Amino acid sequence: RFPAILPILKPEEVSHRIVDAVLCNQHIIMIPRIIYIFVLLKGIFPVKVSELLSRVFGASNSMDEFKGRAAAKLD
């Protein structure tokens, strides 16, 4: 919804960040980095405001159209 704030992530960049996090024993990564700010704001604002921001930025339904891998066939 807001590509300037939350751009579409490139798989190569994400994979590099993940590898770096594993090598540094970092337990949590948030990509893009602006997500750290959203998490901070979520802790400061009342729940109603957090829910509103979630809806505005599309976080509430960001996975609605996701289609995962087909289930493995068990014989």
C-alpha cells in the first residue's frame, strides 16, 4: 500500500539479512528496518491506535492472498 515506506522486498536482500543474523546469533530481524519503529509505536500507543495503523498499512490482511506450497502426497 505504501511502497515508499514499506517497499516490496527483494529475495536476495532478505536472504543476506537472514544469513547475517544467523552468523551474528541475532534471534529477531525485522525487514525492512522501519518495522522496528512500528513495533516501538505499537508498545506506546493504545491497542485501538495499533489496530488502526495495522489496517491502514495493510498488515491485517497482508497474507490474505498468500498461497503456500501444495501439500505433499502421502502414500
